[in-house]
Amino acid sequence: MSIQWFPGHMTRARRQIEEKLKLIDVVFELLDARIPQSSRNPMVDEITGTKPRLVLLNKADLADPDATAEWSRYFRSKGLATHALDANAGTGVKEIAGKAKELLKEKIERQINKGMKPRPIRALIVGIPNVGKSTLINRLAGRNIALTGDRPGVTKGQQWIRFGGELELLDTPGILWPKFDDPVAGFRLAATGAIKEDVIHIDEVACFVLKVLVEQYGSALGERYGLEDLPQELPDMQAAVDVLEKIGRRRGCIVSGGHVDYEKAATLLLRDLRSGKLGRMTLEGPDLTE
Ligand code: G4P
């Protein structure tokens, strides 16, 4: 899915989420565990306001587990509860209800003290396109839900999905826009497939990715493509192009005249990265200076 976001779309998306917030107790903010900062909507704090929030690091099956642990610590240090999962396989999904309950513990206790029977916790999933919102909703529902899409008048046509006896989820997620004014975030989003390559050129994305991979995951990269003596770092674009060229040669991405087809090599590299064939990799660490 490739959504072009314009100011009108952003205002509408924001308004739709604000409407939905009135119906729920807790927000599940879905992020991509490989790029938790870049897959975060820049205005999410403002939009979700004071609603209790659980940060869900999805696609954790593709992310570096050490980096995911570091990100979890980072979010906790910012006062946000967090949980890592793989919505595709369902790993970590059943723990979500318990995490939400923990977040709302005081509210639930107050209800019990007043002699009220606590009703199921009502939740809304929010996140940028392609982060796994529909996959998670379908997982929690235990079936494929035909998502109705967002329409004005949000309470109409929406349904609650029951998960166990304790959690109810709105069947339409809140769709947020990605960070498109930060070029580095743009590359990271494109590398994971959240932004389509018609927006950013695939060769450039591959070169950006190679810089991270060489510096962070050099041995896995070398092993996958049979590359020996990879440098420790790639100081400039030309150094990245050189590595892409080597990958292209190794994998037979050659055009007439014996030249490397960079686009083909870039496609191959990104496909391997996105499918996890290169191993579990995270493309950014928390900015501890924030
Ligand atoms: P969205 O509603 O937020 O837009 O995202 P959606 O659920 O459609 O998921 C986008 C893609 O991400 C899907 O792949 C889906 O299978 C994959 N995905 C979701 N959660 C996980 C996860 O935890 N781990 C992994 N590995 N993949 C996950 P797709 O149908 O192949 O789409 P695309 O990648 O071709 O766009």
C-alpha cells in the first residue's frame, strides 16, 4: 500500500483518531521493531494525548533481539510501557491483554472498590501504513476481518473484536502518516518496505542499507554473499556502490558488456533484508541524547 499524505489527509486521519479515542481506554501504538523511531508518527504524543498507551514493537521476528531489548528499555525510560511481538506468527500476541490490564490497573481497582464489575478493556491500534495493523487485528480476532476502511462518522460500521474476556479492540485501526520530512527516516522506511520505491530510488536505498549493514552486521552480510575483506565502515556513497557491485557480481546481476545491473542487485539485497534472509537486523538505535 502506498498512501500519498497531504495536509488534508493528515488532518482527517488525526480527527478520525481523536473521535475513536473517546471510545477506548488504551492505545496500542504499533511500531516496526527494526526502525522504532522512523516508523513512529511525529505527532503521536500530541494526537493520543493523555490516553494510556502501550508501545508494540511488531515484526520483532525480523529485528535484532539485542536492539529490541535496548529499544524496550528506551521506551520504558520515557515512561511508555512496551512489548515486542510477531503479529504474523502470533508470537507475543496473547500477552497483549495482560500488558494492557497492567497499564489500567489503578482504574480497574477503583472500579472494583466501587463495587463495579470491570468491563473488558477497550483498545485502538494506531500506526503508519504497513506496520502490521491489519495482521494484528486479524490475529487478535482469530480470523480475517474485512477491514471496512476509514469513513467519517466513526461510530457507524465499526465493531469491537473480543479477545478473551478482557480485551475489546476496534476493528478499524487509526492510520497515521510516517515521517516524510526526515530523509534518513525516509531511507529506513523504504528499506523495510514501508515506503514504496517509486518515492525513493531503490539503488539509493540499497546503498543506505549497506552502510548500516557493513557497520553493524558485516559478518552476516559477508557470509550471505560470500564477500571477503569487507571494510569496517563505508565512508561515502562510492564505498557503498562498490559493495553493491560486488554483491551484484556474486549473484549474477550482470547486463551486456559485463556491467553490474545495480537495480537488480539492490532489489535482491532489499528482498533478502525484508524477508529476514540476511538475519535479524535493526536499522537504527535509540537516540539517547533526546
Ligand atoms: P498495515 O495494516 O499496518 O498496513 O499492515 P499489514 O497488516 O497489512 O502488514 C504489512 C505487511 O507486514 C504484510 O506483509 C504482513 O504479513 C507483514 N507483517 C505484519 N506483521 C508482521 C510481523 O510481525 N512479522 C513479519 N515478518 N511480517 C509482518 P505482506 O502481505 O507481504 O505485504 P507487503 O510486505 O508485501 O507490503
